[in-house]
Amino acid sequence: MTTLARICAAALLAIVPLCAAQTASHKKAAAPPKPEPTEPELVEYIRGALLALTPNDGMNDNLEVAYDTTTKVLTVATPNGRCEFFISALDANNMVWDVFDPSDSDRTREKLLRLTMISTIGKPARTCYNNVSAVDPMMPTNRARFLFSEPKADEEPNFQDHMATAFRKLIALDGGTAAKDLF
């Protein structure tokens, strides 16, 4: 019986490595990493969100959004004029979301979700023009503000995270200050 046990043990030792080798070759290869979005894809996502989630209150509406790939300027037209946002001047580390109520004593308006970004030192974040294309001196140039309808944005899952990520990636691609983990 010991001879039979030795033969079985030897056969087992010879077969197990072959089975292990076959199993290793059939392992599924890791999925290739998801490609990073391109500049046009990021711009279309941002443009689409600015237009689809516009407040529609007659005052803060995003009527048209255009992007110039040469100058890296995002232009947002509103009923009161237009603002040109200099994407390459923005600092992706300074993004703040807040809810803003534009209601006044005469009219109640829906709340707005506002994304504010600050420019790097010494660079303007935006230039705003009134309806006759004159520069609006009342608008601070060191911050960029983008407005969305809060009720509409609440219907989009993870909207704030997705929009912040899209802006961070676009800022980095356009030569602005890329996001860093500061803490």
C-alpha cells in the first residue's frame, strides 16, 4: 500500500503545477484605465450644464455659452450682458459652492446654486460687459461665478462633484493652477 501511496503522491505533485499554470493563464486581464476626457468633451459638459440647468428667472439666465479654444475663454451671455471667463487664469484649489437667493422685495425667484472660483494672483478671472458691450466696472474681476438653478441641479445625481471635477480638469488642461491636495 505504501508503494501505491507514493505513486499517487508523485502523480499529484506532477499534476498540480500544470493545473495552476493553466489557471493563471486564464485569469482575466485588468481593464484598461478609462481615458481622460478631452478639452472639447469637458467644455461640452460644462456648456450643456450651464444651458440645461439655467435659472430661467429672466435675470440670471444663461442664454448662450461659447468657448474659444485659442484664447481659453468661456463666454456666458445673460439677459444683462455677457461675461468672459479666463479659464487659464483660474485656480482649481479655490472652488466654493453656495446657495444664493436672488429674490428681492418685488419678486420671489428660485434659489441659485453658485460656483465661485478665484483667479491666480495678478490675473483677472473674468471681464463682464453690459448690454451695450461696455465693461461693467461693478463686477469684481478676480472671481468667476457660474449660476445654476438649485431645483434643477438637485435632480442631477452628484452634480456638484461632477461639475467641480470637469472645471478642475479643464483648468489644468488650459494651463491654470491645477488642483492639489493641500491637507
